Amino acid sequence: MKKININSIHSVALIIALQLLGACNSDIKNENSKAPEQKSEPVYKNRHLMTKSEQDSLTPEMVLQEFIEGNKRFTSGNVTQREHSAQVRKVVTGGQFPKAMVLSCVDSRVPVEDVFDQGLGDVFVGRVAGNFVNTDLLGSMEFACKVAGAKLIIVMGHQHCGAIKGAIDDVHLGNLTAMLANIKPAVAMSQDFEGEKSSQNEAYVKTVNKNNIRHTIAQIRSKSKILKDMEISREVKIVGAYYSLLTGQLEFVE
């Protein structure tokens, strides 16, 4: 009977153990060498309210670019974290120095401050179905820009706007009839559209919507000498934007 060498068995066991230990260390090393996942952090945290000196330092172009970047944060989900409760107290005691005035539709699916990732005290907001202007809204814009120092006016329409569709369909219903008359010029501006001119045709509705934005901007310039002169002197900038409910993105309208 062959005699088993105990020392040889111990040597083999030691070699196997060292190999297993080396493999484990290699796995740990490889795991540790992996780059940690980068978590998306908000651009600002607890951002303070605008001051008069900060507002004065802004140009209309700077504000527009900030709002464009804000919309990118909104669509990516990388929005600013804010302490609204603390900001409310500051708004009351410290005054307001907004950067812009946004004229939007009343549609509940268009949260204006969120769309541009702005907080309390950053934006004057005027809302009416179909985002057209009248004397009251023009006066509000003049206050926002001439008195309170806002540098930018954005006229913002949006996808699937019921007011636009109502104007296309020539809806008659109480006070809605007179309200929709303010949008009818945009329907007339869209007569060269090639295709079905119907509220069921999304492409046509978008064309009328954009023309409504253009018409509103033209009305601001023609009916407010104050704002027109401020635009000419580059104190303010007036732009149009079309908001997509599906993507949250803005398409600027020339």
C-alpha cells in the first residue's frame, strides 16, 4: 500500500487557497475600480431672490439665455431646488425684481415658472386663454418692464390649445365668443396652409397657434409705445415661444 505524503497534500491545499484568495482580491479590485455612478445634482440649491442690483446687471439677451437653459433643466429633470417657505417671507419684505414677463394661455398643463425652471420673484406671469393681448395685459406688461425692471417678454403658446381650436371652429358660447374673436386674425393669417384647415389637423392647429403668437407680438409693438421704444433701445426683448405638452420643450417663433 502506497504511503500518502501529508506534506504534499498541505502544499496543494495552500496553493489552491492562495489562488482563490487572489481571485477574490482581483474581483474586489475590479469592483472598486468601477467609476461611481454620477447622480444628477440640481444647478442651484436654496437660490436667493433677485435683488435690484442683480436685475440691473442683466441684459435681455442674458435673461433669454437663462430661460433657455432653465427649460433644458426642466426637460431633463435636473431642476433647481428651492426653499419656497423662506422665499415667501423675503418676497413680502424685500420687494420684487423679476427678470421677465411671460404671457401664457390659462391651460393648466403649462406651469410657467416650472417650464423655465424659475422660482418665486423671478417672473411676472399674465394668463388668458389663447395668450392674446388686451388693454389690461398691455398695462401689466408696461408695469412689469418700465416700472419693475423686467428685461424680457415671452409670448408663449402651447400644443393642443383649446382656444386656438375654438377660434378655428368658430365656437359661439357666451363670453367665449367675444374672447375667441381676438384669435381670429391668426386664423386669417393661416389661409395659405396647404392641407386640411380643421381643428382635427394638428399641423394646421400648430400653424394657427404660431401665427397667433406672431400676431400678439405685433399687437404689443403697435399698441404700446412704451414697450416698442424699450425694445428699440434694447432695454427689453420681445420673443415668441411654442411649448410642447409632450416633450416640455420650447420652439421659438420668429
